[in-house]
Amino acid sequence: MKRPEALVVTGYGINCEEETAAAYRLAGATATVAHLENVLRGVVNLDGFDIVHLPGGFSFGDDLGGGRVLANRIRTRRLPGGATLCDGLRAVARRGGMVIGICNGFQALVELGLVPNLGGELAAEAALMQNASGKYEDRWVRVRSDADCPAAVWAGLEEWEVPVRHGQGRLVFRDEALREEAARLHLDGLTYCDERGEPAGRYPENPNGAELACAALCDPSGRILGIMPHPEAYLSLFNHYDWPRIRRERPGTSEDGAGLVWFRNVVRAVTA
């Protein structure tokens, strides 16, 4: 069987491309790292890819806000055939692939209106605002996955820990109706939780003050997904800050990190 192909976009301040490409390779896909400009010029064609991934970083220095300039490039620049890159991302999702945005990439997907896109018109229905703590958060958090989320990438990850590193991760919906509809459709597939597994409404368990304690948000198809934490930073158990205790208390624990499990689920989702 042909291995799925992932395109990892880089350039202009994106800085997580190599870990992300390594994650896809370890998860069973091939991975191509390409500069955004080469994608926009048509040197790299989206048609050959099953996954398009916008990694974390500080694209364009977060001028005007996290992911905003990147989103404007994706929305307005025309590919050689006349379509925009945003059109190309939607085409990847329609044909059964996935579009993933992590951290800065998530910010861009929200700015583009690709998530949650409940109205289907690519209008921004949410925003990722400055953390409620007023500071950059760089630490591990506990999260809980929703098996009913249409993005089928959460198998084996009911409750887990993962690093966050962001200054603008507080998800705020445009209005209450949109927030309620996103929750009803289980689009908030990953939530920050406390030690009891309950949604974290307060700091520090909720690192940014996001509504719905939301750490990840997808569109209704489940094919376009943004996630604020960094699973690519947890590919091995030995990435975990407390791995010696885990090994002592749970002998036989896999040396795979929960982030690698997540990437395998993404690869599985495009091969199903």
C-alpha cells in the first residue's frame, strides 16, 4: 500500500517544521517540507498530498496577531491555476485528506474561517486571543479527547499530557449560538482538563482561558482541524518531564509518546 503523503509548510517564521515532518515519518507517512512561497508559486502542488500541515511558530512575526498575515496570504494569493491556496486546502479536505494546523497554524485556520466554519461561508466565527494569564505559557497541560468528535484522530488518547507554548491561545467564539453549536456537534475534540478529567474552567489547568476549555477545534467534516498544544513535541516517552516516575509506576509502558499516537491516528484517518 502506498504511504500517505504529508506536506509540511514552512517559511516566514514557522519553526516547528522538522519535528512535524519527523512525526509523520515515524507515523507511517512520507513528509515533504516546503516553503510557503513555493506552494503559492505552484512549484509544490497540493494535488499530490493527503495531508497539508501548517505547523507552529511565529509566522510573519505574529504582526497584526497570531496567524493573521499567514491567513491573508493563504486567502488572497492566487495559485498558477487561478484558485487561492485556501481553495486548495478545502479541496484536500473534500477528497478525504486532512488539513491540520498546530498552534500558529491553528490561529491561521481560525482567521481563515476554515474552523469551525459552521456557516459554510469562510467567515471568521471565532478568534484566538491573548492568554487570560497575560503571559506566554510554555509548559505541560492535561487534556481529554472526545471520541464523538468528527475528526477521528483521538483513538487511544482519552486523557493525556502534552506541551503548550503560546501567547494567543484563548479561543473565543463570535457569539453564544456558535459556541453552543460547536459543542453540540463535538467540534471541540480536545479540552483542557483537571486531574479528575473534568473540563478546566480556570487557570492554570486551562492555560489560556479558552471557552469550552477548548484545546482543538475542527470543522463539521472533521477533515480540517486546529490544535493548540504541540503533539509533535511528545513523540517519545522520554520527552515527558516525568518519564522516570512513569516507567517506575507503570512497568511495560510504551516508549512512544502520546503525540506519536496522535500522528498515527491522523495518518490512519487519511488511509481509511
